[in-house]
Amino acid sequence: MKAVVQRVTRASVTVGGEQISAIGRGICVLLGISLEDTQKELEHMVRKILNLRVFEDESGKHWSKSVMDKQYEILCVSQFTLQCVLKGNKPDFHLAMPTEQAEGFYNSFLEQLRKTYRPELIKGSHSVTQAGVQWYEISAHCNLHLLGSDGKFGAYMQVHIQNDGPVTIELESPAPGTATSDPKQLSKLEKQQQRKEKTRAKGPSESSKERNTPRKEDRSASSGAEGDVSSEREP
């Protein structure tokens, strides 16, 4: 799962010239759901988004407060294009979760936000059908999925973001199958891997060099033994 989090002074979503939803100060989250995402990745991303420290504290110290600390709003927009891979210059979205799965998964994501954060800052959901296109508005102020008759994501909207700073943070959940998502444990594993890489880069350790290098007395004994043998052969 990937997310692009932007600190904003205001943000809104417009469809067909009509403003669907808007927030004041807070964060705008563009969320891309992967085909392999599970409840584990969902909970990790919710936790990261809500605790990301992108705001200043009361004394003006930067990077000190989260959206929950400041009690600000969230505008969340589903962005399957974040799961893009390029084939040459053409975007390919086969890694994005299919529509029929993504809708329910995204509902669960927003429900988790509601459980963790103030429910009144996360609106409920409703759907409106117009001209054969169903609009799902399920948001932390707004999430829009426009689903065409072909069942593919086909949202055509304008997301107006007034980035504050600008501040833009990219988040990505641990790959499915990762042993742990605990930040401290992951940091520990990363440090261990870095130490291993440094050791390999330096080559054999001093201790291994010592083991492979004959000691002085061994060399003396060896050369002495050879001398005795050669002297016996001389007339």
C-alpha cells in the first residue's frame, strides 16, 4: 500500500464542476491499494498517517505534532495510479487491487480511521448514481471511486490542494510477508544488515587474516627443519 500525504491549508474535490467535499487545515492523503494488501498493511498505513508528525507545536517547533494532535481534518482520495509501473512510457496498473475488492478494502480503511480518530472528522458514506456511473463518497472527508460499466476505476475529478510548506511525504507499508512491521524491530534488522554489508566491503577480518598467516615461530621451525634436511644431503 502506498500513500502520498500532503500538509494543506485547504483541499477539495470537484466532479463535473460541483464541489463534492472540502477541508480546511489538515492533510490530504492520496492512497494506492495494492493487489496483495491485507488487513496488516491497512492497519500499518492508518497508524502511520494518523501519527505522522508534519505540524509544528505551540512553540513553533516543526515536525512535532500529528493531525490527531492538532485535531485537524483529513481529505482522503483513492489513487490507484500510485500502483503504476511503466512499460516503456506507458503506465500499467496491474498491481492495483481490482475494483470489486478495492471498494470493500477502502471502506475498511476508512472505518479503521474512524475507530482510531475522531469520528466527526470523518464523514459517513453515500452513493449517487448518475448517467450510468456510480459515485462512491466514502471519506475522511471524501473518497471518490467512479466506476464505469467496464468495472474499472475511471474517476475523472479535480483535486484542489493548497500544499502548506510545501510538505509532501511518501509512505509505503512493509511488503506482504515481511517478518515484522514494528518500526523498532525493522530498524534493528536494517542496522544488522548494514553491519553485514560493511563487513563484506572491508574483506576478511583481522582475526581471519591472523589465522591464515603462519606465526613467526612456525616459519622459523619450518625453515629450520628444511635446513636440517638439506644439510644431511650435502656431502
